[in-house]
Amino acid sequence: MTKLRTCNRRRKLWPSVLLTVCSVVSPVHSQLVSGTMDVHWNQGSEDCVKNPQPPIQVHQYNAQTFILRESLCATYEAPFIYLLIGKTKALLIDTGAVADAKTMPLAQTVISLLPKGGSRLPLMVVHTHGHLDHRSGDDQFRALPDVEVVPTDLESVKNRLGIADWPNGTGLVDLGDRVIDVIPTPGHYSSHVAYYDRQSGLFFSGDFFLPGRLLLKIPTRTWRARSVLLSSSSSIQSLMCLAGISSWTSPVRPSPPADIIRMSGRCN
């Protein structure tokens, strides 16, 4: 049975898709680690000066997975950010839309969520793509010890995430008893990638796949435009097949949390 959950943003639905994948990547855990989406996302305030809101909301999906959301009072984008913790390394997916650490203490919050005791786990900061609402917080992490920030240009993404055959191959990040597959999904952005967590079965799509209008960056040359459209269409159709969705022609506005879709299915 397909199960969808989503969380809304005020101006646009830019979700990361979280799905239980049957055959996009292999191997998968025979027993997935579950989590909870029992959370009410802060809706901001009509007057953020008179009624200020906390800059970041943190939800613990399970013991090793955290979902962070930047406040609507700090940015209309209100992006979601994901922290995945393994035994030897932690992975942060995206750094949000606000650069100023005083306004948005993202790095401080993320470091506080890492396991306590002994030496701190190394942190790898990656992105689904290079638009500013997904990477504006990068500078908060660059000077921190044991933190690597992977740039969003294509060569850096390919080299640091181990994608030798772009866009047909996949990469891999090993967090220690937790493997994250990196899947090229160009179209919305030339170096866009999605992440699949084999431990939890969660798939993080960035702006590549969402319940609404899909925005693609189309080259001016006809043959390149056709290539982008075919590649994006093929990737989206594969995910829809896995989700058990036969068609998706109009925006979906489900109840919060809309940044997250969980689905399962099989393709013939």
C-alpha cells in the first residue's frame, strides 16, 4: 500500500521525497529502521517582530535521523535540512537559506545533535543541489574541525561522492553501518543528486521530485534541451512507478508535513 505524507511551505512545495525504495539501489536492508513523523511544524507568525519564533525547529525521526526546518520568520523558503548519523561519520543534507549564524544558528544546532562522549563524529556536509536556499549556511561549517563541505559544482559532486559515470552511475557515502546511495538527478540543476538511506529506506529528492510543478533548467540548444527533458522524465517516471503512482498532473496540497513523502511500490 502506498503511503504519502507531505509538509507544506507557505509559497511553494519544495519537498524532499522520502520513500521506501524497492529496486532503485541495492542492496537494501532486509529490516528497515522506522521512525515517526508525529510533529507539528511551526507555521511562523503574522507579525514576527511582535511574536518572534525560534529560528530552527528540530524533529527526531529516530535515534540517528533528525529533520530540521528553518523558521518562516527567518526565510519564506522555510527549507528542511536532514542530519543522518552513522557509527563513524554524520551526513548533513543541505544547509538552508540563511547565512548569518546569529540569525540562524544552524551549525551550532547540528553539532549539538551529534553523539556526546569521546571525540566528535566527523561531519560531511552535502547538498541536493546548488540553489541558494539549499546552501546558504555552508560558511557556518567551513571553519569547524572535522567538517567537510562538499561544493555543489559538478566535478566536486562527482569526485567527492564517488560518481564515476555521470549521470548513469551512482555514488556512495559510508557513515559506518549506514550506507547512503547518491543518485544523479540532473534537470532542475545540472549537478542535482538525490540520496537514498539503506538503513531507514528514506529517499531525499531535493527539488527534483515534488507534489507540484517541477522546474527544469533547460539549455538553449535544442539537442541539449531534449536530453535534459528525457533524463528528467525517465527518472521521475521510475520513482512514480516505485511509488505506485500512475499519473500526477496537478499540484498536491496535503496536510503537513509536506516536505516529506513516504511511499512504496514495485515496477514491472
